[in-house]
Amino acid sequence: MAKTVNSAMIDDKTPPDVIIRAEPRQPESDPTLGIPVQVDRQSTPKHRLVTIGDSLTHGFQSGAIFHTDLSYAAMIAHELGWKEFRYPTYNSPGDGLPLNLEALARNLEKQVGDELTWWKIPSALLETRKFLDQSEDFWERGAGSQFSARGEINHNLAVYGWDLRNTLSRNADICLDILRSSPLKDNFIRQVVDHHNERSAVRVLNTARDANGKALSPLQAAQALSDEEIETLIIFIGANNALGSILTFNVQWSDVGYDDMDINDRYTVWRPIHFQAELDQIVEQVKQIRARHVIWCTVPHVTIVPFARGVGEKVTPQSRYFPYYTLFWIKDEPFKPSKHPHLTANEARAIDSAIDQYNDSIANAVREGRKQGKDWYLFEMVEVLDRLASRRFFNQPQVQPEWWSPYELPPALQALNPVPDSRFFRSNARGRIEGGLFSLDGIHATTVGYGVIAQELIKVMQTAGIDFYDAQGQKRSGEVQIDFDRLTAIDTLVSRPPRLIQDVINLLSWFDSTFGVMNNVLKSNY
């Protein structure tokens, strides 16, 4: 029986165009939406795969962009047998940009060993500052500060942190202008790479230029590639139109200037009408790209990510929401709404309801595209995460919508102990305690987590009739399966968990409970 919305479920700051839902939107079961399309397969596209998106497509992990060769896009290219797939790289002393938490954790292990006892904290802090300083110097003043516009346009055109408007309008020259106009500051205390997003974006897009050297946006770059035709274009964008609310524990609905990149950072969640307006522009640009197949991905419910931990028991036995959501290291007992940054259950429901409307808009775009004869597909990424949401739905039949069932992980992952789940990653000297699908930042996937995304997209691609080839160039038959034993071996978080993670989380918890400074830190960094 469908649940109904009552006034107690509605946050009074929710805009009128947000339709509050008692249950999550039911995902589409057919990526074609039941609309047949005739596909012309006579030509041979030069570019077998092009991807546009944000951090999830870029390959962001544990606070940094580094292993771009292990993005889900690169995994799909590997399964296609296509070695020409181009993507940016971020090799550096600190293993990526802006801060690789896994690399930092392993660096601390070398300094303090298997346990972070209180008398080791001063040396750990000094080692952390040294690690950050080396990374900052490399990216701001060293080899990492140098850019080249030579080379071909990348096939992975995703940039972490970008939303719909960035994807429409931002390019390498805008980012370079910001870097050139910003004086470098070597802050002794705050050793964070300045303008790290712009530095990252230039590496993605600096080679994306027209014949006159004019910088191109990701969509324009894809259109330039499509002069020689693209076989599959994946569009996976929109999470950053809501994620800011989770990162800051502050809901600021979009308003005037939502489409102005100079001021729209003040907003943390886009109203559905504003999301629709920008999506419409993206759809029109995608129509200009010569891609045989286009896969549109829905936006995951960002309130599920383990960076934000639900406090206490659910608000009612039938609810999917906790009363409050706060930082992952804050435990139930010391949590106080007056002291700690948080979202309420009703704010989380409003964010998810807005995302459901985003996804209705994306599904409608695919539907209209297919009616016009375009071979467009819908990938319900939102469903994948919902079906992996351990604390939201698992072992709570009264909360689960009728369409819901737990996601069945590949056998190689089910064989791990413990089985990877969507909780925050925790490990100590004895190994992984829980988690495994999300990396150390609590927002982005681990390598095996990206493998799950890649596997689901491959299913959609096979529905589209796309051919996959093995390493010898032979066409593969049957269902294409990613080798998760291989991914597990190269996923160092899962196969060789850092030994100090739980100690660091405990230290953060103690520090915050003692000094209570994190609310101010979050507000000053967004």
C-alpha cells in the first residue's frame, strides 16, 4: 500500500515546486522505456566511448582525483577492448589532487605504526603537514602548475565538482584565467592546494579547442569529437546540484542567479524548475552530437552517502529517514542539534524528493529522444544506490518500497569478509571492519564500487547491441562480466586496508566532542 504525505513530513523552507514524496520514485525497469528505435550501424565510429559528468565519472576517490585509469569509464573501455581511450592523469608526490586520504593514511602508518596513540599525535600532525606541503608545492609552484594545450581531446570529459551549468559553460580558459588572477599563498597552517578544481579541470579540457584555439566546454568537446562519430556517449551529471547540502549540512535552495557561475555557489540544492531549465539546454546540445547511442544516468540520492550519518532510530518504524544526519564520526550519544552540523529528516526528504523530480526530467528527456528516433537509454543509477543503502532499507521490510530488492553483488565481492557495503569505510590493524563500496571521503566509490557502476552500464550497452572485444581483438559473446577478482586485487582499500582509519575516526570524534569546531570549519570551507 502506497504511503501518503502529511504535514509533519514537510520542511517549511521547501519551495512550492518540490513535490514531497513519502516513498522514493519507482525506477524504470527498461532502459529503452519501451520505445523501439531503428539504429543505423553502417558506419564505424572512431570514438567508441565518450563520457561527460562529474567526480563519479572523473574517477574521484578518497578525497582526490588520481586513479583516472580506474574510473568506471576506463573500466568500460577496458572491457570494450578499446585501448585508445584518453583521460587526464594526475601523478604527483601526494598521489592526486586535492588530498588523497588513503595516501595520507599510509604515509602516517610509516611514521607511527599500527596504532595512533595519544603520544604519537604530535609527530603525526607534523608528518601530515609535511605531506600536505609537498602536495601544495607540487601543484602550485612545481611541475603540477604547468599546463599544455598540445594533444588530442580527452574521451573522459568529466570534472569533479561540476554541475549542469559548469558542463554547459565552463572551459579551460575560464579556469586558467582564475588561476592567473589569483596570487599564490603559502599558508603555514592551511596547506590545501588553492583552486584545485580549476587545476584539475585544465588537465581535462586544455586540449579541447577548436581550429582557432578557442576553449570548449565538455559538451562542445564531445561535439568536436563527434565529427568522426561517437559510438557511445554517457551523460552522468547532476549530483552536484544537490550534494552541497550534504557537504555543508545546510539546505539553500536555488534562486535568482542559479545559472550564473559567478554566484550560484551560494546554493546547495537546485529547485526542480531550475534543474529542468538547465537540463533542457544540455539536451539540446547533446542532440547536436553525432553519437550512435547516448546513455543518460539518473542522479543518486545524495542523502545515502555515508559522509552523513543518520543519528538514533528512524523517525517512525515506517520511515526511511533518521531524525538527524551529521558528520560520520559523531556518535549518537554526544550528538546535539544545537552544537553539531546537521540536516533534519524533513530536509533530507525534501532533497531526495527534488532529486526524484530531477530523475523524472532525465527520464522524460530520454523518452522524448527515443520518440524522435534517437537511440537514447536510461541508466537508473539512483536505483543501484538505493538497493545498496544498508542503513536505509536493509532488514526493514516496513520501509522498503514495493519495487525494492537488495542489490546482488558479484560473487567475488560476496566472498569477501566482511561483504562490502555502503557504510563508512572503517579499518584497523586487523583489516576492514565495515564498508568497502565507498572510499575514505564517504562520498565517492572505491575501485570495486566503480566496478559495480561499470558493470551496470555495460548491461545497458549490451542492450544497445554494442560489441565488446577481448585482449586479442576477438568479439566477446554472451553477457560481458567485469573481472571483480582483478578489481579487488588492485583496490588497495579493500585488498590492503589502511591500519589507522579507525584510530583517526576516533581522534576526530574526540577532537570534535572536546572542542566543537567542525560546524565553523564546514561553513568557512564552502
